[in-house]
Amino acid sequence: MKPRILVVDDDEQNQVLLSVKLEREGFEVEKAANGVEALEKADTFKPDLVLMDVMMPMMDGYEALRRLKSREETRYIPVVMLTGRTEIESKVLGFEVGAEDYISKPYSLQEVAARVKSLLRMRALQTKLRETEKMAALGEMVDGIAHEIRNPLMAIGGMARRLYEHEEDEQHKGYAQRIIKYVERLERMLLRIDEYKTILVSTLSRDDINRVVKGAVIDIKEIIDGTGKDISIEASLMPEPPPIDMDAGNLRIALFNILHNSVEAIEKKGGIRIETYPLDARTLALKITDTGAGISQDEIRKTGISQDEIRKIFNPFQTSKFEGAGMGLTISYRIIQDHGAEIEVESEKGRGTTVLIKFHPAQKAQVKA
Ligand SMILES: Nc1ncnc2c1ncn2[C@@H]1O[C@H](COP(=O)(O)OP(=O)(O)OP(=O)(O)O)[C@@H](O)[C@H]1O
Ligand SMILES: [Mg+2]
């Protein structure tokens, strides 16, 4: 998606000059002629950055800035004030109210574009850093809990096994067996948490996506053989795909987790299809389709699943399986994000599930149809 810029200026000529320049630089631009309009457009257009003139009728730039910064929904949108030479004082005022940057008039369009780009870059880095910090904190917490649970869990499991071995009463034996099964389930979860920790960092280097697909197919065939299910695997790979910056090992794990879900979703007999193909000039698609049970766990509704429900499957510990830890897709999502790629899921109860991953190869390596 193109970054969105809201240009706020009452001078129509300025508006046009700025928008044409920014559009040419690859931004999506919306215009507003005063502060009131700017606030409205901030809600509807949801800009990534606002360029704001100071002197405007109805509501001036400072008032609009103040209001943008006082509302939670718009507070984090960077604002660049366009100030006249005589408004030196006002620069200071702009910073006090919370403008991210200012540009003095008369400005060169080149300079405006450059500043916009650098601010957006900085903002993206900040967001990424915040997310990384959040993940690290979460990881530490989960790790701490896992550590505390491990020893008591082993003790419970050990004692339940002894009870099971020495108990004569069939009913009590059954209880002990249930405890053992649940303990094993929790142990699997702890193993998956360890796994999650080890894959957190992706180191990227240029590689061939088809190679990774072939590797994951080998892995999953082994799994299929072990289940005794009748599942066909079909791969349709585009010739000479553009190289992608990837961590081939991690990506193979991500793909394996997705394929594994497909295998689990197919009860006895079915098919899995894997395709790589160019989606558009800048996007390489990797699509996995299965003829499994579909994702909806809602027994009442027969078809369709909302995107909200779908998003949940990427959360940790979200599972519909007794044997599952609910970590497979959490791990895959994390890895795919590290590749700057996007993942989309569609599913229909009883018919199957499609997972689409969109990669963006390096600029020079354009995707050829
Ligand atoms: N292809 C699919 N078909 C049907 N349901 C799916 C599919 N992929 C995911 N799901 C649903 O999403 C849930 C979460 O998947 P995820 O891989 O994260 O965990 P899991 O498979 O339950 O456990 P784990 O992968 O850790 O062993 C699954 O339990 C399942 O309900
Ligand atoms: Mg899984």
C-alpha cells in the first residue's frame, strides 16, 4: 500500500504543486483547505503523515495540530508544519504543540519530499522497534512461566505414572491415564515455546523460493506417510522466480507448519496444492490450498468465516486440537513478518482452506509474468 499524505493548505496553487510532487514520488495524496477539513480528512483518509500550512481561514494550522495531537486516534500521525519566514516564533510554537518537523517557506518541493520520506522511515523504524521490544518482553514472560511450570509438571507426570502402574482399580487407573495425557499435552506446549524462542531471529540472504517449497514438501511427505492418510501433494512452481531476501531455514519451518495444519485438517483423503506465481510487478505469491475441514469451529454456521476469527488462529495457544499447542501459525506469522511479507487466509467449512503469502522481492529483481 502506498503511504498516505494529507496536504493542508488554503492556497490552491500550493496544494496542487505539493500533491503532484508527492504523487510522483509514490505517495497517495488527499487535500484539505483548512483546519476543520484537515480534522475530518484525518479521520476518513487516515494519513500516515500530515503537511500543514499555518495561516488558514476557519481554523488555523496550530489549532488543527493541537486537536490532532489531543486525540488518541490521530495523536501518532506525524505532522510537518509549513511556516512562513516571518513566523519564526511560530516554529517554536509548533514544536510545543507537538509538530514533528517544520519547513520554512519558501520551500523547495524536493526538500519537502525528502523530509517526508525521512520522517516516514523514522516512524517505521520506531514502530518496528516498539514491536520488537514488546515481543522480547512477552517472550521473557512466557519463558519465565514455562520455567516455573516445567519441574512441577514433571513431578505430576512421574507420580501419575506410578499410580497408573500400581493401581488395581480400573476407574482410578483411568483417572491416572487422563492425568498423564494432559501432562503430555502441556509438555508438548513447553517444547513448542522453546522452539519459538530459537526461531525468533531471521537472518536474510538472497535465495530461491522454489527451493524452500521443495524442501518443505519433502518434510511434509514424511509426515503424511506416518499418518496413513491418503493425501496427494501437488506443486506448481513458476520457472526462475525472482530471488527473495530470506532465511531459508526459518521459511521452511513456516511453510511446514502451514502444510502440517493442512494435513491435520484432512480427515482421511484429500489434496494439498502449493503454487508460486507472480501476483503483480512487485509481488511474488506463494499459495497453499487444502481440501480439509476448514477453519470455522462454529458448528451452527455452515459457511464463511470472518477475518476476525481468522486473525485469532495466529495467536499463541489458539488451537482446536487436543494434541495441538496452538503455536504453529504464531511461529509462521512471526517468520513471514520478518521477511516483510504478508499472509492472508481464507477458509470455508467443509471445503478447505487457502493460505496466501505475498513476498516483495528486492526492487531490482522485478517479478516477471
Ligand atoms: N489448514 C487449516 N484447516 C483447518 N483449520 C486450520 C488450518 N490451519 C489452521 N487451522 C486452525 O487454526 C488453529 C491454530 O493453528 P496452529 O498451527 O497455530 O496451532 P495447532 O495446529 O493447533 O497446534 P501446533 O501447530 O502448535 O501443533 C488450529 O488449531 C486449527 O483450528
Ligand atoms: Mg499447527
